[in-house]
Amino acid sequence: MVDVESVSGSEGPLADAIDAALREYPHLSVVRDGNAVVARTELDRSHRVVLAGHIDTVPVAGNLPSKVEGGVLYGCGTSDMKSGVAIQLRLAAEVTAPAVDVTYVFYDCEEVESERNGLLRLSKNNPASLIADFAILLEPTGGVVEGGCQGTLRAEVKVEGERAHSARAWMGRNAVHAAAGVLNVLNDYRGREPEVDGLRYREGLNAGGIRGGVAGNVIPDECVVTVNYRFAPDRTPEQAADHMRDVFAGWHVALTDVAGGARPGLGSEAAASFVAAMGGTPRAKLGWTDVARFDSLGVPAVNYGPGDPAVAHSRREHVPLAAIADCESRMRAWLAG
Amino acid sequence: MVDVESVSGSEGPLADAIDAALREYPHLSVVRDGNAVVARTELDRSHRVVLAGHIDTVPVAGNLPSKVEGGVLYGCGTSDMKSGVAIQLRLAAEVTAPAVDVTYVFYDCEEVESERNGLLRLSKNNPASLIADFAILLEPTGGVVEGGCQGTLRAEVKVEGERAHSARAWMGRNAVHAAAGVLNVLNDYRGREPEVDGLRYREGLNAGGIRGGVAGNVIPDECVVTVNYRFAPDRTPEQAADHMRDVFAGWHVALTDVAGGARPGLGSEAAASFVAAMGGTPRAKLGWTDVARFDSLGVPAVNYGPGDPAVAHSRREHVPLAAIADCESRMRAWLAG
């Protein structure tokens, strides 16, 4: 599955393969929506749970094809989150009579702007397909239940200057040089580490990119730094936006994308039962996940998956095969009831 | 002519118009080479001079169409150097019996990498067409003869980091943040102002652009700053490159483009006669011009044109109409002998 490239926007071949594989099982009803696939058991159980995972990855970074070395699987998407998707697929195929009805959701475009998110699209095209008593996202958590998630905000901070011929730079103002001010703010920034409902979060503020330049002979009159603010769930998107404007006061700040976080959802009965079955001590989820989207739909949700979040999106992304097997067997036992 | 857009690489329509206009005059022999046009008188005079100008401009910056206000022509390329090209065209058309043979050279791609330069291409395809006793480039000089020119070197300074998921930035190293080091060097840099053969030059070091970023969720592992070093003609290209490596020691520096300067060429007899006819006190040329290319072909050359170099490549680029007329009448008188 890792070797079927599925960078955001190019999930078609992998979605086709999942769709075709699951349609072979008579205990599942399968629906396709773009590059998302939803497979459901219809056993009239008193409760229903969602097992959800995104099938897209960040851009490949010289880390395909995959390889196995010493029981560890290396490659783009191994941690985030094709190992979780693999567990979904095996449970969907093999657990034909679970104690609760199960909805398996495979969706596209989680790694890009939230308006392209496949789960958001599903929630508009087919909201009934996501209704459940509890949802589990198999995002990388290192086999520990992670509650809530941080919000994420993207903004463009624009530095302005004045064009001039580069042989007479002193006639203009170089916007790229002036962008040092923005980068120095980023280098000096210290993120909050608040405790929310008993879990410790850790904020961060980072440049995701920078661009500036008109032509080789021209002093550039504009430089744009794209910044990403990861904020704890005690801040609303509005408060996060205000904070960005404070931090970059003096520059023009344009919001491009914001997704609120979710406070830890571990108080619900369903979440507590799942935590007990998986073992370990829950912790805060730092990365934004669609936990927040389920939360806003009124469905309690947690993150739980075999990948190591610390290596997600890195060239050295990997997952131990034993971790996949361990998560799978715990979830299989829990679904059996 | 200003309203016929001719950003580097798109000079076709303007070259066609110049070509068609000059072919109507029986005292000129016209040759086309790509988007360059060469028109020559063939009067068997004892001396030949070149009047040369580039017909391309930097990218339009909201400053087209042109407009005339208070006797001043505003618009992209008015100073650099369509006012000079206009003088070439009128002299070519109207001075049918000059005291010296004249070669009028109109060429493309002066504002971009030197390997695309139309005068360089002409010097390979048809070197005989450039041979002369003296050359004048009608680059913007504010109606003052400018001697020599500074060299220009472009390099890419690369800052490296390590990718990570942007929710856990501390697992990586943000190359865009680290680029603050390069920008701080640029902000702190003080250029030399050496005197060479009696003229004062002024060096400069500037970012022409910056780029970095992988995807919205990824801590970028590379940021590239393109820098442009304008160096006085007492330094060779090799010395300029060494200086760049010294200034940016600790980063990877890749040269992308270098063109040497030219020491002031005012010692030659032809240059002295031209200076006397134009009047005024010669000064140093700060911008790189094809003076250097003629210099390396063994043809003494100076810069002299009506545009103001201080507004070249800026949104507010302009030229007084009276300055064009003054330069034209001086050159017309000089050509008449």
C-alpha cells in the first residue's frame, strides 16, 4: 500500500484499490465519494463506531519505494498513516460479526488546506455516513490513546519594499532583506505549553515557506512568509488569529486557512471504555486531526494508531511492523466485545 | 514603442516593427538575427561607430500603457532604454550621409542571464557586424557620458535544515528560520566605493529573491537566497566569486551567472572626441552594460543616453521628453562631423 503513491490530490489509484478490495466482502456495504470510500456493517447493533483514516500523504521525499529492515517498514506514509489504514482494511475484511456496528472511512486530502478535506466533503455529501456513538482516527500516536488535538492556522505575512535596479539598490528598499525581521520574530518565539482538561499541549509557530523576487536585476518589493501556528484547544480560531496579528504587528497578516482544535474528549463513556481496552495513559494530541471535525459533528473521537508521530512527514518516516500487529490485535479484541 | 511590450524573451513584435521600419530606407542594409536587428550604412568612410541598444525591458509593474504628463513620459522601459532606442531609430532613418559609417544594433535579452544576451549571440553568429572603431551604448546615463561599468555576479546561497511535521517542529530544523542568518549578513553588509582610473564606483550586495517550502504541514529543509553582487572593475570575476564565498562562509554558495566589469575606456582617442562633443564631466557607470562585451571584443565603448538610471527598473520609471531631444540633437551633430 505504501508503494501506491497517494500524495494529496493523487489518491485515485489507492482509492480504487481499497474500493475494489472491500466490495468483495458481503458483510460490508460500500459507498464511494470521489477518492473517499465508506464501508459499513449493517448488523442492527445498539451502538456504532467509526474507524477512520486518510489515505493521502505529504510529498514523497526520496523515501519510496518502501523497504523493510530489521522488522521496521520505511517509506513515505508508513507512519502517517498507511499503517493505520492497513489495520482498518484488515479489520473490515476479517471481523465479520463485531459487537458494535462499524463504519470504516477512508478519505482523501487530509494533508492540505482544510477546504479540500475528504472528510469535510463526506460530511456535506453524505452526513448520515459519519453518524456514530464514537470515532477512532488511526492517526500515528505510537499506540497510545491521544485526546483532543491542537488547532492549526496558516497565514501569509507580507513584507513590502520598493523596487529599484539592483545596480542602484539604495534607490529602493529590499523586501527580502526586510523579511529578516519576520524570521527573527519566528526564531525568538517561545510557544505556550498549557494544560487543558488534564493534558499538556505544546504550541508552535513556524514558517512553512517563503517567497520573494521579481527578476534578476530588480530589488524585490515584496516578500511573503507563510506561517503556521499550532495552537492548544484552550484557544478558539478567533483568538489564534488575534494572536498572529499581535505577533506580527507592523506587517500585513492575511489568514489563508484555520481549523480549530478539540478539547480532550475522554470524559465520554465510549471513550473511557476504549481507553481501558487499549491500555496506557492518554496524552495530548499535538498535531491537528479530524478529531476536531468529529467533535464539531457531536461525535466523541480519539486518536489511536501504530505510527510514531515524531517521524511523520520526515524523510526517515517508518513504523515497526510489531507496532502495527499490536494495535490491530487490541482493536480486534475490542470490536469482538 | 513603449506600449509594444517587450519583456525579455518576448521581444518579437517590437523587433518585427523595427525590422520593417528600417528596411524602407535604401541607405541602410538590414540583417535580422532572432530578435536582434542590425542596420548599417555602407559609405566606405574611414571610421565606423556602433550605436547599440537593447529592446527588452524588465517585467511590467503596472506601469503600462505609457502616459505623458508635464513633458515627462512614464512607463516600463522609458528610461531603460526605449528612449535611447528611439534616438537610434530616428538617427538611422534621417542621417543618410554621416561623416563616419554607422552600425545601429538593436538586440534582445539584456535584462536576463548573460548567456541569453542578444549581443553575445550576435558576436557569435555574426562577429563582423560588431566591428568598429568605437561603440556607444544608449543606456540611461542622464545625458552624461559614463565610463566603464561594474561587474555583476549572481549566486544561490543555500540554507539547509531537516524536515519534520509542522505540529512537532522541534523534531526538525527549519531552514527558512535559519535563512535569517543570510539576510542579517546582507543587512549588515557595507559595499566598497573604490576609485578606478579616476572614477568612483559603488559596490552593492542584494538579495534578488528567496524561496523555501515543501508543503503546508512540513518544516522546510531548504531555503535558497539568490544574491546579486555588483562589483567595481578593479575586481575580476574570480575575485568577486572568492569574495562571495568569504561573505557567506558556512553556507553553500553556487554561482549561477557572472559578467565582468570594464575599466573606464575614456583614454582612447575616439572616446575623447565623443566626450568633448557631448560635453559634461564623465562619471562611473554603476550598472553592468554591454560596454563590457565591446571592451572584451577590443572595441572601446561608453554609455550615453537620455534616461535617468536612478528610476530604471522601478514602477515610477520615466524620462523627460526634452532629455531625449537634447541627446538626439547632440548625437546628430556629432555624426554629421
